[in-house]
Amino acid sequence: MIIPEKQRVKIKKPVFIEGLPGLGNVGKIAIELLIEQTKAKRIVSFPVEPRPGVVLVQQNNMVRFPEMSLYHLKHKGKDFLFLVGDGQPTSEGAAYKLGESILSLLEELKCTELLTIGGIGLQQVPQEPAVYVTGNNKELMTRFKKLGANAKIHGVVGPIIGLTGILLGITKGRVPAAALLAESLAHPMYLGLRGAEQVLKLLAKAYGFKLDMQELEESIKALEDASRAPAGEMPKRPEEASYIG
């Protein structure tokens, strides 16, 4: 992943937050809504590799391959980088390669902390989704525990797969990292909107993001009322139903 030099020199000691498709699409929804609310600016896009056998139909009725994008936000003098996308690498080799590329960039920028966002699959729809925290840094985990995340996660969640989990592992000892995992429904067509909302509230507490809760509620209700998946969302394969991330 390459950031143009003109943009790179402006980013110092960022907080990096990843939100990619996974169970309930919790991470993707949360970060897309955060980008919408904060007006973060996209600085680079790149294809999902290896390319899946699909193209996406855009609002302008043209097609494109699934891609991932990195957004930048300057908030209260602090830099933030948000990674979102239509999908994740479909092979472990590609996921590790992208993870190492991201980590190299973050080390160069002297990243202060990294967060990944995902979902935990339940057998029933959670009425008030809880958010759990895990990671590779006890201090960062404790910070989110004090803000309301549940740190008693062992036995609640299985393996965290995909880039959401890989980033936690490869950054150990290099960048403090944590995952915020919201309860969702273990069904491939379910959108974990309320879980994403709870994650956003935690991020707002942690970093002082000013969220328009009325606008946020309207966005969530619009998605809840939609009869089909949001435009631009990458279709899930049946075997992805148990994905945690």
C-alpha cells in the first residue's frame, strides 16, 4: 500500500482504524459511517488481491472491481487513517502480504495505535449488542474497557480471521493494537448495524469524535429499511458465514 509522498509528509503519529467486510459487516459499516460523519478524505485506493470473480455495479451504472481505500482525518491536531473496502484478500498469503505492507507504512509514520473492528456471531439477533475488546497491548485494552468494552472475551469468540486478526498478530511488539468486536447475528445476510453503532459510540468516547446521533440514527434506519444490501457491498460466499472480523 503506497501513500503519495505529498500526503505522507502531512501524516505524523496517526491512529489507524480498520473496518472491512466480515461477520455482520460491523467493521465496514462502522468506519463508513464514521467517514461520512467526520468528512475524512480518501487519499488512496487499491484493488482487492487476488481479485475475486465479481465486479460491482456503481451508482453511475458502471462497473468496477472490488477495492480498498485509505482515508485521512485531522482531528484535534491528531492524524487518523481509516481503512475500508468492498472485500478482504481471499488468500492467507495475500492477507499477510497486505498486512506487512500496512505495518511497514505505519512504522514509517510512527503510528501510535492500531484498531481493528469486527463482529461476533450469535445464534439470535442481539437487542443491545455488547462490544468486546482484545489485542496485543494491555494498556490499550484497559483503556477501552474503562470506556465500556467487555474485556472478558476468552471463550466468547473463536479465532479472529482475515486482516482483522492478522494485523493484531503481526503488530505485536511493534504497534499497540486492539480489536473491538460487537455482537451480531451469525448469518451471511445480516447487517450488524446496531453493533456498528455501539462501536462508533466507543470510538467517539476514545477520540472525541463529534457524532450527530440523529443523523447517525437516520442512516442506520435507512439501511435497516433497505430491501437489499447497500450498493457497493461485496457479495458474501456461503462459507464466509462464520467469518469473525
